[in-house]
Amino acid sequence: MSVVRESEPWAALLETGRADERLVHDDFYGARKARLVSIPEGLGPAVRSALDRAGIAELYAHQAQAILRAFEGPTIVTTGTASGKSLCFQVPTLEVLSSDRGARALYLYPTKALAQDQARALHGFGLHSAIRSAIYDGDTPRQERAAIRKRSNLILTNPDMLHVGILPHHPAWADLLANLAFVVVDEAHVYRGVFGSHVAGVLRRLRRVAALHGTAPRFLLASATIANPVELAERLTGLPDFHLVEDDAAPKAARRVAMWNPPLLDEQLGLRGSALYEAAELFSELVASGARTICFIKSRRGVELILRHSVDRLDPELAERIAPYRAGYTPAQRQEIQRRLTSGELLGVVATDALELGIDIGDLDAAICVSFPGTVASLKQMWGRAGRRGRGLAVYIAGEDALDQFFCRHPDEFLKRPVEAAILDPDSPEIYAEHLLCAAHEAPLNDADAPILGEHWRAYAEQLAAGGMLRERATGFVPQRADDYPAARVALRSALADSFVLIDRSSGEVVGTVEAARAYSTIHDGAIYLHMGRSYEVLDLDLDARRALLQPFSGDYFTQSKRESMTYVERLHERRLTHGVTLSFGSVVYSETVLGYQRKRLQDHQVIDFQALELPTVEFPTRALWYELDELIAAEPFPQQQLLGALHALEHGQIAVLPLIAMCDRWDIGGLSTNAHPQTGGPTIFIYDGHPGGVGITRRGYDEFERLVGDALRLIGECPCRSGCPSCVQSPKCGNLNEPLSKAGALELLSRMTAS
């Protein structure tokens, strides 16, 4: 544990945390100098002059290496936050575009804000006569789109717009596609799981359409540090032989890292204070001390609650200088927050990982991460935002989840844990079939597509034809209906393509949007919904019109939905015996029904009442691992009164550690445990991919099940609570089923498994 330096603006805050034992660990990391090299020879005078105007006389060593590699073949750069990755692909594209007036380039960003940020950076080079860049996304006015297609030689967009707005209309983009020299994919580490699997399909379609127009563009990728950058690049693009640039030569500011654990409220139950309240306290105190601060939390509701508590703690003048940032805001709301951040008008922002990425939001002093974000790679991205005037503060506030508490007991394992591998599955049957339909709409499918779409394209095309989606003609497979538009049905980021509009009934104003997959549990009738720091009550959820009517709410309670779920096995793919259980992997169907909601008091979270709802059941096909414990339990009689709680605690413990094995978010996986599943006939635990079709997460869990068992044993075994394992949001009970979790029972099951 290091000594806090008095010159640091957060010194008093950390000393207070040390005194009351909320600060469980802190460390100081010194600054690192840059390794600079000369600008590579061979760049044209236009680009050299642009670098001079930007004040760039030398490059970091990895930047120079990346620029040279970019002209040799597909390249991925994976270095730390604020290491100048943008220049690694800006220089090669600027060189080509300024020397060849017919050349074109395409930049892809996962968010609109990143594209806007890059447009400002490109404008700063001053190459206005040679570089005609333009943003083309959902916010681009329709009356400007035709001019952009004709005039611009560098298009900045996102995978969603490429998927739905460019590829299906590729004849209108003939000039771009016939002269496409470079495709840049920034923040490539974001493209994992279901999103990454979809983007892999989009990039293969881009390569296919470019080939139809006579080009094979070179791909340049930039990523945060991950364990498998070359594999990720190759699986995303379908291209082999990527060059890797990973030796980070950028300087690093001195940084203090602090691990913070909310105070223990009930030693017997292991219950701690709210991480949200702790975050609001630290955030508001840092802002009050003049430290520009960003606070990250995964939950959108968490963003709103931290903001509300922080506003209550700050003087009105300072309260006006903090803001929330998350998905679901309107474009105008997002752009205004970004403007205030960039200009320095805001002192603090509470955000989901929408601002984890490399958006230039000005210099920040401190970055707070509330609970483990799911991967070390994400945590380092968030922490990397801190560091101004040569110093920075990075704070991790533990939640009550078992994994968070495990890290607090083992800070070295937390701080020294290596980054994970990014997992995606472009061959996921549902995702592949969706993009094959989109490709057929763009041009007839035939044998010439095999090098890009894979040798298995024909088998899928024939299945789609048998299902009435495609038909075979002399030119190849084409859509059954000429007016079909399959891209509109495929949402890259979620299970469902549609969303619900939120309307304030009193003003008629559109407040925001909510994805359909989240609607039943968050904006049902009677729900209390938080948006931009304000509370609204949902008056009516109209399922047909896809809208919800809201009204401002000032009551003293919040709502929490209650759900019932089931998992049915559709097809067994693999099975093996291990650790005394029958372990299986296969295709399943997951179903979920929102039964109703509880109203709970804000002050003490006590339940006021339960309101029943009648909402449709949502179901989707996915992949899962499951294991049957009947023989393990029968070998030595197991207390029946503990069985369900033991299974459920074990399920949650394994779900808690699976993100450390497979690079995924905790919310990308789900589970179900039962003492008598109707298909297996006995005690069974399911862990499933939380996205239609599955994206390879539980496949990784199946392959490394032995590690999953060992990690869960250690995690649950070291949990300090006595009557339950706090691996649920509502420890020691499950928030959905309200049933006790048996730590003792889970440990007994794990002990039998490891002994087998």
C-alpha cells in the first residue's frame, strides 16, 4: 500500500477512506517517457506539411511502425489508451488520398460520437483541398446525403449505417466502392460477442460488394489491448496474415489506483452499503475539489441514480456542471453533452461504457469505475481516461457481487490480471443466415462468393430457399420477393430490430428510446423510469404502436420487475462426463415472462406492494452448456431443503467467473437452475448465451468447464457471508425468484465435483 501524496487534490479523500477502511488498496504508478522516432521517409509534401501544422515533428515508435505496415498489408494496432492510435491510420489514408485524387477511404466507428470526434481531428490537418471528409450516419440530413456520395473521398460512418444504408444501395456508392483504398475499423475490441459477430458479417459483405465494383481495399484496425488481436482482426474481416503493432511507445502520466469497498452493514449476511451511494460521494467530492471526473457504470439506471445523488450533494452552481451520458438519449441530447464536455463546461459526467471509447472529451483528472465492468480490457480503457497535468486517479468501487468482493480480498490478482481474448462467432447459424439474406439482396449469390462468404454458403442458401426466403435463378440465389429489404430486419446490437419511443404526455416531447428487448422489464405500465436525472412514471405501454407514454414523477419509491424463465433443450451437440456430472453443450430455447413488479421505498428499499402484469412471453434460440447432477447428489444423500438454493448459488457463482474466461459482459450470459428439469428429469444447471443464436461464450465455458468449477469454488468459498453467497444483485436472495441462496450447499456440491 502506497503513501498518498499531499499535493494530489484527492489526498484528503483517500486518507478518509483509509481511516474508515473503505480504501482497501491503493498504489502509485510513475510516469513513463515516450520513445520518439523520426517521421518515415517517403511521405508526400502535403502530409508532411499537415503534420507540421499539427505540431507533429516526431512520432511514437509504434506509430511509425504502423504507418509502414499499413502500406504492406492488413494491419492491427493494439496499444493503450491515449497512445495516438488514430495517427496510425490517419497518415496512411491521408497520404493515399492526397496523392491520388481518385482514391477513397471508409472509416468505421462503433458510435456516432467517435465519428464526430475524428471528423474534427481530420479537419485540423488543414488538407481541405485534398481531403473531402464527411460523416454519413443516421443523423445526417437526408437532403445532404446525395452530395456526400458524390463529393466526399473519406466517409466516416458506423457499422449500422454501412449495414442498412450503404451496402443495400451499393450502386449509388459506385464511386466510393470502385476506388476504395482503405477501410479503417477503429475501437475493434468493441466488436465482440453478438455485436462483433454481426459486424463480421457486415465486413464480409463490404468486401464482397467492393469486389463486385473491382476493388480489394486494405483493412487497418485499431484496438485497445486484448489477448488475441490478430485472431480478432482475422475473424472480423475474414482476411488472413494481419500485421500486428503492439509495442506501445507513448508516454504515460503518473497515476494512483485506488480500490474502494462500501462499508459492511451486516456482518452475518455480508451486506454492504450501496456502491451507487459511494460512487456519488466520491464523484461529487472530486468535482467539488476541482478534479474533472468521469464515473462509469454499466447500468443505465445506475447512471441516473448516481447523478441524482451527486446533484443532491453539490452546490447548485456545481450541480449544473455535471451530466449523465448513456444510450437512449436523443441525438440532440447526446451532442449537447459532448459539446459541453469537449469545451470544458462540464466538470463531471456519469456514463455507461458509451464514453469508454476514445472520444476526445478534454483532459480528465479522475476516472471511477463502479463494480467490475466484465473484462480487464474494459476497465483499463475506462481508467485510461484519467491523467491531466501529469497525474491521474483511477478508482474501482466494488459492488456486492461475489466477484467484486473477491477482488477486494485479492487486489494483486485484480490489478495484475491479464487482459482477456475477444470472442466472436461469425459462423453463428442465425447471424450467418441473416447476413447471407442481406448479401443476396445486394447481388445474387453464386460460387464466386465462396472465398469471402465461406464454402458453407451454398448449404445455407439452399436451406433459406427451402424456407421460402431465397430462390435460385441462373445468376444465383436471389430474394424470394424483389421488394424484400432484409437489412432492416437485422439489428446489429440487440436481439430485436425495433425499439419503443418514450413520450412525455404533458409536453408531447420525445424523451428517448428503449430497445424492445428491454421494454417489458423497464417501461411496463406503472414503471418508474429515470432519464437525464429526472423520474418519470409510465402511464401506458402500447405494444402495437411501439411507444410508452410517461409523466414526470416525484414520488418516494422505485420499481423492480419480477420475471419467470425457462430453458428447453432443442439439440445436443456435444456431451462428456467430468467432475462427476454429465456436461452437455447444444442448442436451446430460452423463454422469459415479466410477471409483475414490486414498488420499493427509496429510503430503505422496503417492499410496498406487488403489481401483476400481463405481458407476452419473449423467447429466443441460443446456445448453452448444462450439466446434470443427479448421480453426484445420489452418491451421497444431499439435504433436499438445501438443494434448490445450492444449485442457484452455484449457478450464480459460475456466471460470475465466466466473463473472466470468455471476454464478455456479465449481461451477455444468463442461467437457470432447477431441481427437476422436465427434459433431463433431475437437478440441472444451465448457463446460456444471452443473445439469439449464441456467440460462442458458453462454448468457451464448456471447453474450460474444469476451470469454471475451480474458479467458482474459490470465489464462493472465500465469500465472507455466512447464510448466503452474495453473487446476486439482491443477496442473499435472488432478485428474480426471491429465494435463499445456499452458500454451504453450493460449496458441498463443488467439493463433490472437485473430488470426482
